[in-house]
Amino acid sequence: MRKFFGYLMLILIAVSMLYPFFAMVYLSFIPNGEIFSQNPLHTNLTLDNYKSVFGQIPLSIYFLNSLIVASVSTFGQVIIAALAGYAFARLDFRYKNPLFLLILITMLVPPQVNIIPLFFLMRELHLIDTYQAMILPALFGGFGVFFMRQYFLRLPKDLEDSARIDGCNLFQTFFKIAFPLALPAVAALAVFTFVSVWNSFMWPLIVTNSENMRTLPVGLAVYKGSFREITLWGELLACSVICTIPAAGVFLLGKKYFITDLMQGAVKE
């Protein structure tokens, strides 16, 4: 009986969390005039909302910009965080602990505090309204370094010692031994980073001026702000569905490694 109620509670929680998503997808196929009708079941589903969105705004350009920024930022942060985390976990160097403490302190600083200094820095580097301005700040994050360091500390040193005895240098040991063993943590960090950068709104809004450099969240906000007398909810829902698909796809691709990392973190040897 306890197991039954446990599964029932999990099912209710899952339904409550998934219902808004499925409702958004379902309503995106309904004409604008019928979204708020009393009939909960609609038979005249249509793709007009999606066609209208692609016809009114350069959604493909927004999508491509978001994909480039999120992909490059994720790849760069994973590599940098893995290298830094491995160095803090395995190497002994001067001021190691104070530097790591400084990285942890940066995690306590709200991102909004860094916006003005970062904007002036990008302006001085003449990077405003470029991909570099959106990507460079996302390459470095204290959470990624901390996350990877903690995972590398859990790995046994015996394999790395054997690799060094066989003649591998530090970088060979990292890329051939440590990094493959840390794939669950790498996948989890990649999912976190991609979703965070993909959904980022404030920073791309500040550092982009032209329409050709807008990302999906910014383009969606500008599109919503273009409404005057009536809100086209069907088209907004269609845009939201398109924005959600890549992030959900990345999570599903990395789900196996992501769950493996959580399970390993829950087991104490």
C-alpha cells in the first residue's frame, strides 16, 4: 500500500509538471479565436499559427543565432570547466585553495551585478552586436569548475598513475583517462549550460542591436511587444513550442548520462 501511494504521488507530480507543456503544444495548433472557447476539445487543429509566425518574423534567423550561441558556449564551458576542475582536483600549485575559494565566491554574486562591467568591456573590445559578445561571458562559470572538481575527486587515482607509468603526460592522462571517465558529469554540465544559455534573455537583449543578431527569447519578446490592440496567443504559443524543442531535445539526449551522474552522487562508498 505504501508503494502504491508512492507511485500515485509521483504520477500526480509528473502530470502537474507536464500538463502546462502539453497544453502549450495542444493550444498552439488551435486558431486564435477558439483558444479561450468553452469547448476543451477542438477538432479543427491547424498549422496556421506556425505558418503565420514564420511569415511575420525571421524565426529561422533567431533559431540559428540561439543554436550557435548555445552550442559554442556549452562546448567552451565544458572544456574549460573540465580542465580547471581537473587542475584543482589533481594538481598541487601555489595559492590553489585561495583561488578555488575565489571561484566559489563568484557563484554568490548575482549575474545582474556583472552586466554593466561586462557591457563596457564588450564595448571597449568592439564586440557589441556580435556572437562573441554573447558567447564569451558564458564560457566561464564558477559552478562548472566546482561541479567538475567534485567529480574528479571521486575518480580513483590508480588509472591515472598507471597511465603516467606508461608514459602519458598530463594532457594525455586527462583526455584519455580522466575525461572519458567523467562523461556523466560532462553530459550533466552540458545540459545545464545549454538550457541556461538557450533561455538567456537579458544579456543577449543588451548586447545586440540588429534584428539579424537576436536570439529566440529576445525575438519572441520583441514579437510579443509588437502587438497593439489584440494578443495573438496562438502564434505566441507556437513560438514558445519552437523555443522549447531544442532544450528538451538536449535533455533527452543527455538523460542517460545525467541520471547516471545523479545516481553515482547518491552512492557513498
